[in-house]
Amino acid sequence: MSKNFLINKKIFLVLLFIFFILGCNKEGNEHSGGNEKLSEFFKHQPIKEILDSLEGKNKLIMAIDINALECQVCYDDFLNICDELSEYFFKKNLKPPAMLVIKEGSYLGLDQPERLEAWKKYNNINFPHVIISDSLFKYYGLKPIMALIYNNQENLIFAKEIPMKKKYRKIFFELLTNNQTKNSNNYGNNKN
Amino acid sequence: MARLKVFSFAFLFFLSNFSALYKEASYKLKREAVLGEKQKHIFLKATSLAKTDEGNIYVVDQYAYRIKMFNSKGILLKEVGRRGKNKGDFKKMPYLIASYKSNLAIAEFNSSRVRLFSTNLEYLKSFNVDGIIFDISFDFSGNLWLGLLSLEGKTYLSVYDLQGKKIKKIDLRYNLGKDFEFGDLFNFAITKTGLIVVAHTAVNKIEVWNIKGEFIREFSIGGLPEYSEKKVISYSLFSKKYIPTKKIFQDIAVGMNDLVYILGGHYSSNPFQDLYVVDYNGVIKRNLTLPEKVSSIYLTQENELLIIDEMGVSVKLYRFE
């Protein structure tokens, strides 16, 4: 009886370990399903035009579904990221290498040009923006609020949802503020 | 023949009452002003408002991190606020506002911080309370009443003075328990005679308390379900956690003659438009249907009704005729 118990216990522990590993991998593969399309996302013409006009080796796209900003934590984190980037580049007398891609459709009408400008003004968001359709947002596999960084070889090197965990946040800022060292790394993108 | 007489009498009685009801239902509202009508996109998302004795109206524009001050004609006089960590800045989005004489109390969203401003929108001070604030109102002696949510998920009323000193705490009678997340949220209003009238969001119960913290009575509104629908949000081995998926009541306010106006939620005949006007005994005095869906109501002692529309993009001032 005690032998059976030990065998069962071992099987249980092995299964637990496997589930643990699978659980860990889940986070790493968070965006793997949509990565192929996300890698091509910046090539969407209106987006590419804006990205080409920005200076810097690595460039940021903040993709947002404005309705998802109802989540206070998400909204706060999104605005904090915008603030930190703006402050850093303002001190260096540079424009942040960042743009917004906004999903069409907002129950508050914030995707309407004048209301969108008012919202950006009130919240000190100075990044250029493009509005894309819901179907395109889905096609590229974008999450409601997401940060995507592309390098100058046109590779997706970072893709994470907002609110962003601390461990990714540091990498995120390094990629945008210290372009020399991190280009070859790949965070949240398993293709490259 | 006698039966026919009784039936005819009953029918006439019904008709007379029906016409009286209809007359009450047609109680008219005259639109006096649309706040900031001349400015485009005046509100990104208005969430709360208050009117002071001087006649100015203050609106919280949550997505703009601003408090906007209007005169009674709806002209924007001043606006303040910004997101930030400096003195007077909002660390989180402003959400609720209440006024008492020369003071405005503002609560941030999902926060336990109260910020006090003068009616000229100058920042005065802040203090923290012992829970997350989800409703706010002054009583007529200037104490601040707050609907609070504790870390354990329990809701209650707390009273603070303007120095931030806690005066008392009141546990309400209806608590659905810890397995019902956000099921015990409520709105409340304070009458001039010092009664606290509480409308639960997910339970068809109105509780009446006095300012000393003594329970007076409770009542329900006829025609509405006892509880809101719910859905399971998480399972554990021995229990399930639920959240309400609909609202029975959306807001509450006190008007002239201490009548209580309760804005119905999803289950009303006209969701977010029907106002149940009751006295504090729970006797329905009239029912009103607002001209549009509304997220928040505010009544003044001058027979005025201020509303924030469902989306929070416009604020209108009506007068009862």
C-alpha cells in the first residue's frame, strides 16, 4: 500500500512538474500565435509612412483599443509609459520614436478626429497616430493595449501587452533609449 | 346586475387611477442649459457633478483629469487638474465630487484619497480614508459621507470631518458576502432632515438610516427583481465567486421636499431613464421617464435636475415644471 502510494506520489509530482513547465512556457509564448502577422504590421502603409519619419534605430508602436482604457490599471500604465518616453526624449531635445495605432470604434467617440485630438492634448500625448479598422486590428492579432518595437532591420524585437510587467519594462526602455546594445535580442517575439 | 355594477365601478376606479398615473408620468422637464454647449467636445468622460449655493456647477471630466466649473447658464468659467504627482495633481483619474459651502471634495477612481478644493478650484488638502471610495456626499453639517469598499471586499458607509478625522462607520444590512464580488456596491443620498438613503446596485433594497447611524427602515421598488443577474467569475474547490452582470439601481439623489429620486438600471421599463420618486417611507410619489439614458443625476433645492448622459459626453440642466 505504501509502495503504491509512493508510485502515485511520484507520478503526481512528475505531472505537477510538467504542468509547471507548461505554465512557464505559456508566458513566453504569449504572442507567438500572432507574431508572424505582427512582424508585418509596421508595413501597413500609413503606419510605415509615420515610422519612416521618426528618428531612431528602434521604433515603438503603441496599439490601443480605446475602449480597453476603461481598465484603470491599463490606462495608468499606458499614460505612464507615454509620459516617461516623452520626458526622456524631451530632455534630449529629440522626438520620441513612437506612434499610436488606434483601433476604430470608441463608445466615447474618442476615435473621432477632434475628440481624439482633445484626448491627446489633455493627456499630453504627443505621438503621431493612425486609426485602423477593427478587422485589421484583429487580422494582425493585436491585443487591446500593446507595445511593439521594431528595429531598423524591420524585425519585431519586442511585443508585450500593457500593463507591462516590471521585468519587461526595463528592457522596453533600454530598447528605445539605448539602441546600440539590444537590437539582436528578442523579447516576446519567438520568430526572430 | 349587481356584479356588472361592481365591475363597472372597478373599471372606472382603474381608469381614474390610470389617468392620474399618466398625469404624474407626464410631469414635465424643461431643458435650461447644456453645459459647455458652445465649446466642442467639452467632456471626454464626465462622471460626477455638484452644484454649489453660489449657483456654479462643477463637473469631473475623468478622461481629461480635470474639474470644470460652469455658471448656471452652462458657460465654462474655469478648469483645473492634471495627471501627476505634484501637490494638487491627480495621481489617479478624478471620479466623484461633492460640495459643501466653500468646499469641494473629490475622490479619485479606485482610490482611498479625498482631495479638497475651494469652490474657486484652489487645491486645499488631501487625506486618506479606510477603503476605496465609490460614492461621496456631504451632510448638512459639513461632514463627508463615503461609500467605501474594504480590501476584504466588504462595503460600508464611513463619515469623516474635513480634517480627515473618522467620525463613524456604518455597516449596512444588505451584504451579499465575500463570494459576490462588487455585489454590495451602493449609491446614497442625504436628505435635509438628516436621513441617509442607500440604493443597492445589485439588490432591490433601499435602506434608510439616520445621521446618528441608526437604522430606520428598508423598502423595495415594485416591479423590479429582488437580485440582479450574476455570473461566475472563478471557481475554487469548495466555492464559486460571482459578479453581478446588471444593475437594479444606477443612482440616487434627494430633491425638494426631501423626496428621493432613484434612477433605475437595466430592469426598469426604460433602462437608465426611469426615475422612481419616493418619500423616505418608500411610498412612490411619481415615476418619471428622462428624455435620454443617464449615468448620473443631481438635484438641487431650486427644483433643478442635472444629468450626465449615459456615455458621459454631455451634461444638461433641467427644471421641473
